Amino acid sequence: ALAALARAGARASLAAAASAASLPLLAQAVLAVSLLAWRREVVSVAATAPIKAAPPGRRGRDRVATLACILLMYAPTHATAAGFALTLWATPVARLPLIFVAWAVVLSMYYAWTGRGDAAHAGRPWPAFQAWVAARAPAALTAWHGGCEVVWDDLGGPAEAPRPRRRRSGSGDAAPSASPSSLPSLWHRHPRLLFGYAPHGLYPLGLLYLWHLPGFKAVWGPRRPPVVPLVASAVLASPVLRDLAAWMGARVVARRTLLAALERDGAVALVPGGQAELTHHHRLASTRQLAIVRKHAGFVRAAIAAGAALVPVLALGEAAALADALPAPPLKRASLRAVGFPIPFVLSGRWWVSPLPRAGSPLRFVVGPPLPPPPGAR
């Protein structure tokens, strides 16, 4: 009986250690925000087309596809950590060394295969997966967040373009609307664009899927190369999450990757505030303040070197969908300085214990006007 009790205690300890070991990777994968500044004339393009009622035979499949899309977006790291923990819990203590060796071999082969060809810097997008996300994400985000739209703010269209008209307040959509064909093309005016996505909350997931939403592509154009998102290296180091991010076109955030992507693809997106903004996320819940870190200027210098225009992007409502059950701002700032990422992290989403987004946090992505580099700037 004592031996059985000891084995059970060892399994529980190892499971807890595995869960704790996954926190650094989880911390790198989390983010985003809620901000409403001045209101001015904007052009709003709905991120979702009107959804027709599905036939009875397809409603079940649509619900499954919607849930699968949300789980792939918000729970890949949790599912991976749970798989490791369950394996440790179900394995007898005497066989644990064999399990560790098997994991080492499998993970070595996995990282060697998925990282071949300098994939972290060159990318390995999967167009079929991107098309699936583009088809499923609008309905999934609308169902789980309560709404999703892309707002193009002050694009500076031609004088003869029709002026957007606001719908009546009782229609459920107070934002102005306009035909996407009447909006000017950012691509033709600025061949190179660097999108600055703000803020870096707990889980800036929109950095990966925003560029594939219909509300963005209606103006961007379906035939133009998609925007290349740059993410932290730990995101591309976490099993499963690295594949999902890479399939969406993500690459590691580095100066050489940024310049190469601007040269080859023409459009790149990153989070300028980085993880320093993540340590201020608690202010959103405690004082309803949104903090944006302004001290990082390397991306501005890179944009000037590449002759790229800067495009500000605000992700509104994304941060409100998730909370941190253990804010501990001083500890997070100390760990960020010491090891490069803020810990501890305990995500609190829907039902308080899941990583899934809370209801009642509609998403609005505001794309600002391009800011070209000053003439002669170096």
C-alpha cells in the first residue's frame, strides 16, 4: 500500500511539473486589447457576410466546424500540455525513463522535420489551411465573441467617392458602411507596408487571422499576397502551436526576417509593444486602462530602411475575452527581465477555467491610415 501511495504521489508531482513547464510556452502564445479613442469618420466593412440558415442536415456539421476552429485558435497549448500530463499520470513510475527517452526521440524528429529549410525565417504557409480558417473564423468569432468586424479608418479616398452613410441606430450596427469597391487600395499607393498591431494583451491571436477575414480582404484584394505576421520565437517552439502559426504564414520576429519579408512579400505585421505590454494587461480589469508601450522603435528604423509605410492596427475587444487569474505585475516584470518572458500565467476565459474566449467581447479591428517614411529619412 505504501508503494502504491508513493507511485501515485510521484505521478501527481510529475504531472504538476509538466504543467508548470508548459507555462513559459503558454505565456509566449497569449495576448490583446480594448481601446476606444476619438471618433471620426470611418469606413466599416463587416468581417462576416450575412449568414444564411443552414439546412437541418448541415447545422450539426457547422457547429462542429465552428467549435473545432475555436479550439484550434485558443486551446492548442492547453491540449498539448494536457496530453503530456496525462501520459505521465498513466505511466508506471518504473517506465517513466523509457517515456522520457521516447519523447526526446519523437520531439527531435518532429522539430527536425518541421524546421527544415530555415522555416522559422522563410515560413511554411499552408494555403488550404488558411482558406479553411478564412471560411470558418468569421462565424466562429461572431458566435463566441458576440461580433467581429474590420474598420478602415480615414483611408483618404478620392473626392468623388460616395460618402459613407450611417445606418439607423435601431439597426444594430451604428458604424458607417460603404461598398468595398469604393475604397482606395493601400497596395497601389504604398508597395511596402508594415502593420503595427496593438496592443499585446494576453493572446494577440488576431495577428494571425485578421489578414484572412473577408472584411480585410474586401479592401486588400484577394489576389494580393497575404500579410506576413511575425511572432515570438517561443510561439514557433511550442509543439502543435508552432504548426498552426506557421500554416497561417507566421515567421519569427527578427530584423533579417522583417526586411526579407518586406522585400519579397511587401507587407508584414508585428506587435511593436511586445511582451512588455503583456505585463500591463491587468490594468484593463482593475482600472479599465489600456497601456501601450511606446519605447520600442526598432520596427520604425526597419521600416525607414525598407522604405515601408507604417499602418497602425487596434484590436478592440480581444483583451476583454481573456483574463489572467494571477496578475502579479512585479513578478511578471522581473521574470521578463530575467528569462525573457513573463510568468506565471493562469488564463481565465469562458466558465472561468477554460482558455476559450468569454462571451460579450465583440471584436473590432481598426486599420488606420498609412504613415509613409519622411522624405530622405535614413
